Amino acid sequence: MARRRYRVVYALMALGFVGFLAAIRISDPAPMVALREAYFDQLQQLRPRQAVDLPVRVIDVDEASLSRLGQWPWPRHVLARLNERLAELGAAVVVYDVLFAETDRLSISRLLDDPIVADALAGVDGVTAIEQLDFDQMFAGSMSRLPVVLGVSHAGGSGQRAQDAKAGFVQVGGGVDGVPVLPTVTGIVPVLYDAATGLGSINVSPSGSGGVVREVPLIWKTESGFLPSLAVEALRIALQESTFILQSDPSDIGLSGIRIGAYNVPTNEQGQFRVHYRPDTSDLYVSAYKVLDRDHDQETRQWLEGSIVFVGTSAAGLLDIRRTALSESIPGVSIHAQIVEQILLEHYLTRTTVQDTIEVALFATTCLLVFLALILFGPVISVILGGIAGAATFALSWQLYAVNGILLDATFPALGGFLVFTALTAFQFIVIDREKRMIRGSFSKYVSPTILSEIEKKGHELKLGGDMRDVLVMFSDIREFTPLSESVSAEDLVVLLNDLFSELTDEILAESGTIDKYIGDSIMAFWNAPVPVENYHSRACNAALRMRAKLAAFSDKRDRVGQRQIRMATGLASGSACVGNMGSRDRYNYSVIGAVVNEAARIETACREVGYDIVVTKAVADHARGLALLEAGELDLKGVSQRMPAFLVVGDASMSMSDSFRALDGAHKSLVAAVRNGADIVSSLSECRDLCMRVDPALLDFYSRIETRRSNFLPDPGRRPEDRPGVAQ
């Protein structure tokens, strides 16, 4: 009787767990999405789309073209010549995966925008001719030779209202509420917008974030209406169609597909298109310099004649390399080209809510089969039956993919049997221990072990939202990163950044700092959160000094093997900010938001203006007493209404007590007083230059700029306008 009652309780617990897991699958949390997408990537890697010769090509602004024609962006008269050459070679449509948000700064006509140049050339013969050398006008004029599609991109809070699309849109069926929104875009120079035949979005993901590009929105919603993606806009122009037909089920609020001429292109409810990749091969690309060079006409004509021609870049330094489902890193422009290829072949990958229902049903069936076998026949038979059910599910998934292009996830049903088999003995351990590992895994790379222990104790407090507290924010950025990125391959650049940031991160964590994020070539960190840190102003400054020393050792190693040395600029600001978990309810990051973040970013940028590598605000200097600090004047910072007093962090407490720094500090104060009193500073400046050689020779650059930065030390910024520096951007 007891055994029977035990089996009933055991069965009810297992059935409840099956129902619980099924409910989780229906809610589709991020880990399951990631697993499913990884499985679909494997299907594509096992059987990618076969390459077929189609009239789609990419003009590649590659390293060879950059070495011959100069750094990017090229003057637009070069792009005008590119259009003319493509017209001569018979291209059907030219599509630029390039932004044209600003007028060409290299245009000769813009010389006359400078009042000094305009006055100097007043009345001189040929001025009218100079005015006519407007490269944007040349580029726009070349678009009359053939259809041209230009691109816009999501611009966050710094963009503008989207310009009207060139295409028409007709909705058939229900609504299109799920289409991703572009609130602001980069825009296009008006003369180019007017001349272009088509307009499309170059974004390949709704968030604009990195990672694997699997689905690409074919349609976006803006304040001006709908906006097509670059790929479908190119196809519309090539087919000489005027309108997109947005198709949806009358009973649904999401898209089901887009019709372009004779092509019915399936999408999901959000208007996203699943890309079925083919291996990236050289036959898709033509180097830009070959198109411009008539010596290659015979070679290029056979590739370009009658083709939809995309213009983009594979150069590593231009940072448009994306990861695909085939685990390849390819230029972003190639994704647009492959979408057009896929539509021309009418070869699609589809996944609808029907597949979701089938997957949940297979999961529940497998779980029940495994559990019943476990109760009735024991673990061995349960494992065998579970294995057979899992193998059958994978076989069905492969058949649907290979024959019909239908994506059915086999991982969740197959793993269900294993989860049920282990659930009753390991469930509580998995849930409790996984939460702890998640917290440690999330924060261990960003905070010191001491702070991590505090976070683990308060794990229940790590929820969405934040609170106000006093913090110190640091931004540290690699100087002259563009030349550095152009001198190495993308793979080597990633290794370099990882090695460097690992070294610098250790120094931040050693001083109880918290890593907020890595932004390209820069690090953002903050102090006094998530737990209070005693003397955090001094600790942050010491972290910056430790980073300087570690960077010097890192650069010395590179110098010994003949590699480019690396320099960094570091800015620190302190004040009140909101600190906490920022993001959506499902995905968020621990971060800091407030005016102090902007101040730190701008003070870091001002390092170039000041001529020194570590610059802090007065609020930091006031609380970091005992360190070797020098006044740097008041700086104009973009986005900050008042000029902000700044200080140089020259050294630690031991340096501040040294005789050499004390002598320099006294001479520096005399120099600043002389500047403010309007006195002659030649002797004071010379003394400071001599003394700084015994403290930090890098201060020579700072003192060499004092004469041109007089206004930074004057209480009235209008007193010496000729000395007033530009605003730190």
C-alpha cells in the first residue's frame, strides 16, 4: 500500500514537473531561444544553401582599394566616378550599404565656407568654378545614369525623423503591429536623397547589436511610414516595381510575408526574414579599384552586366564584419546580397507558430514516455525509449529542413526525457545552485572578489531598477585607435584588445572598481556601487595610475617586437547618479546613468585638448587629497552647461611628497597665477618644463599647450577669445 502511494506521489510530482517545463517552453525564455538558434545554425552548417550564379554582386571597398585610393570615406566625386563606371559596365541597380548623413567635408566647394578663405579669394578669377566643385552635386548627378539605392540607419537619440520612403506600401489582411520601429535615423544629404531612386535601411537586426545575424527585418516602421530594408528595396528597383504589398492573416496582427512583383517573401510576425546562408566565396565580390580602373573592363563587365550591385566594405578597420549562422565572419553588405539571392531563388526557411505547437507536443510526449518507462520498467528501459524518441525527433527535424525548408527544433523534445529522468533527484540542486552560479558568472569579470561576495549575499536584491547614490565614473580610451585598427587584421585586433583589457581590468578590480562595459576601444567603470567603497575617489585615481603603469609595460613588450605602441586617455568624474539594473524585464545589465557619466566621457575626450593622459574633475580632486595633482584650468565640455575645473593626476601619494613634485607644484601654481594676472609667463613656463622632466616627461605636452589655452585659466572666458580652445567633443 505504501509502495503504491509512493508511486502515485512520484507520478504526480513528475507530471507537475512536465507541465512546468512545458509552460516554460511556451513562455520561451532567452536560454531556450539561444539553444534553438544554435541548433538551427548547426543545420545550416551541415547543409548550407548551394551557391548559384545569380546577377547579384558586391563592389568591395577592400584593403587593396583603400591602399590605392586612400582612406575611407572617399571624396564623393570618386563615388560619382564609380556610378559612371558601373553604368558603362551595364549594372542594373547600384545599392550603397553606406551612410550619407553629412555633406562631403572633402568637397572643394566647402573651402568657401571658411570666412578666411572666402575673403582671401573675393574677386579672384575662378571662384565661381570653385563654388561649382561640389562633390555631393557630382555624386547626385551621376545617379541619373542608372538607378541608385541609398541607405539609412538607426541613430538612437542623435538622429532625425526619417525621410519618406521612395516606395509605396499596400497592406492586405490584418495589421502589422509587430514590425520593428526606427524612431530616428541618420538621414541622407537632401541633394542625394532627391537624386536617389530608392531608400532602404542598412540595419540587419532590430537592436543593431552584435552577435550572429540570423534574421533580418525586411520592413521597418518610422514616423514617416514604412521603410524597406536595403535588400528588398534593391530588388524592387531591379524589378521596376513601385509598391510593396504587406501580407498578413486577417485574424492576426503580424506580418506573414511581403510581395515584391512576382515574389512572395515569407516573414515572421515582426517582418523578419530568416537568412539561409551559402558559404562566402570570392565570386560574389569585385574590388572597387578594379571597377574604377579601365584596364580591368573585360574582367569586371562579365561580372557586373545586368546585376544588382551592392557597394560595401570588407576592410577590418571599417568595422562592418558580421557573424553568420555558418560561423563565418562576412561583410555586412554580403548579408543584403545573400537575401536578394535567396529571394531570386525562392528558397526560404520558414518557422511559424505551428512549429512551436508541434515542439511542445513532442516534448510532452517524450517526457511522459520516459517517465512512465521509469516507473514501470526502470531506468535502463527509460533511457532506451528516451533515446529512440530523441533520435526520431532529430530525424523528423532534419527531413523537414532538408526537403521543405521548415525549421523544427529537436533539442527541446530530446532534452525533455533527460530532464525528467534526472528531475526528481537533482531538481532542487539545479535550481538553487544555478542561480548562484549565474550571479557569480555575471559579476566575476566585472567586480573584485570582495564585492562579489557582497553581491552573492544580496542576490535577491538584483532586480530591475536602480537607486540614486554618489559614484565615480571612469572612461579610458585608446588614442589613435583607427590607425591601429588599420594596421592589423580583425582577428589580431580582437586578441590585442582582449589582452590589453584583461591587464587593465585587473587594475580596476584591484582598486574595488566595477566594470560597466567595454565600448569598442574603451572601458567604462565606476566606484562606490553596487556596494559602498571607502575612499573611492583616491582608489579610482590609483586605479588610473596602475593602468598607466600596466599600459607602459604592455607597450614595451610590443615595442621590443617592432609593433605599434599604445597610448590611452583616462577621464574621471564624480557625482550623483542612478545605479542599478537597466534594461528590459528579461534582459538587463548593471549600469549607471546620470550627468556624471557624460562628464566622465567628455573629460576623457578633453585629455587630447589638455595634452595629458589622466584628467579628473574638481569633485574628484577635492576628495582625492594626498595624490600628486596639478590644476589644468576650466574646460568647455560638450553637453555640460558650465565650464568645468579639471586637474591632472600625475602620481600617487608618495610622488606628492617628493621634493621634485613639490618644486614642480610650486612653479606650476606660480605659472597659473601669472596667466590669470595677465603677466609674462615665459620664465615660469620654462621653469615648469625643466622641473617636469624629473617628475613625468609626458607633462611637456601639457605645458606646450598652455600658451594656446590661456582662456581655460581666466575667470572671464571672453577676455582672450583668440586663446579660447574648441569645445571638447
